[in-house]
Amino acid sequence: MEMVVYPSIGNNLPYTILGLIEEFAEFQLKLADLNSSTTDLINEAGDVYWYSNAVILELGLEFEDVLLNIDVMKHKKIHTKRQ
């Protein structure tokens, strides 16, 4: 496995955002392609995850903080719907 390093870590948010957009587009194309293998989908999903984490780090956050926020938002949405 090859280690990927992007330039100017901590000072290059546009690079990571563009990478995320590109990888998500590739993932979407693999999903639409009925001949894509599970391995293809796993590889593309891994690339999306890598760039998602890179964007989060560029913002000075931790991935766990984002996941926690998602859980909080789901909880608020559930309680809002019940009222």
C-alpha cells in the first residue's frame, strides 16, 4: 500500500476539498456501473473517507468530533419529529 501525502498539511483546505469532490464523483460512477466489483466500491469508499478526514484535519478538527456531531443532530431530529 502506498502512503499518500498532500502538500502543505494544515494550510491547504482547497486541495483536500477538491480531492474529496473528485473521489466522491469516482465513487458515484462505480455505484452506477453495474459491473463494478465490491472491491472497486470499497476502494473508492476508502478514498472518500481519506479525503473526508483530510478536510476535517485541515479545519483543525478531529474525525470523532464530526461523528459525535452527527449523532447529536440525529438525536435532535428524532426529538423534533416527535413533538
